[in-house]
Amino acid sequence: MSVPDDLETMKTLRPQVILLRTPLLSAGMSRDLLCAGDNSTLRIHCYSAGMGEKHGFHAHIDEEHLFIVLLGQAVFSSLDGRLSPVSKIEGIWLPKGCFYEFFNPGPEPLVVLRFGAKDSGANASIRLDPEGQAIKGRASIHSEIAAPMIMEGRFFE
């Protein structure tokens, strides 16, 4: 067994405890970064009732996703149609290049963990629609995403 060249750097690294807590929303969506590595991210998202990925079908060409529902229910669709609802403590795997969309069908907020993984040097923010057109940032298109309405004193925790 050989010793890695960056052994001294490795000795400085420490585990990071993360808190799965986010404000609940009455309108819009939020996405908060919980931790990030060189090639992965973990975020917690909250979607108000009826809210989902507002840009419709899209694929992340350089990033795989795993969504795990913590609160509520998510309805995902692929290019083949609507999938069975994904409920609390269930998840869905989306390989890079997989077209999907989803929304929150319930009357209460939807809270999900979103894990993203990409190859080294890949651009995880590139999204395409089914016609191959690049999709702009969410907040630049939809003002309700840029300024979500927080439910005073209510959190997922």
C-alpha cells in the first residue's frame, strides 16, 4: 500500500455535522447548500404548495441527482409521463442527462434533500430543455423563486 502524496492535507480534514433544518414556505422555493465537496453537493430545498421546477422538463448534462423527500410528496415526470408520487423517506435517482420535472401536489410545503455529483471539472449548472436549449437561472426567470415567502416560525427540523 502506498502513502498518498497529500497525506498531511488529509490529516487536517475533519467531519462536518450538518443540520437538516429549513424554513417552511407559503410561496416560492428555497435551496440551501448544506455541504459541498470537490465533485458533490448536498442541498435542502423547500417548495410551497403547487410549486416545482418552474422551467419544466430539463436535464443536467454533467450532474447526477438523488432527491430524498423529507416532508410532503413530490410528483416527478419523465419524458414518458408522470411517475408514482415520491413520499416521505422515499427518493428518486436521476442519472446525468435524464429529463425530468416535478412539483409539490400537496397543500403543505415539500422539503427534499438534493444530492448532486459530477465528474471533476464538469459544470453542474448547465441544464438543457428537451429541444437542447440552455435554461437560464431560476431566479432570473421567476420572481417568486428569487423572493420566497417564509411561514413565520415554521421550520422543517
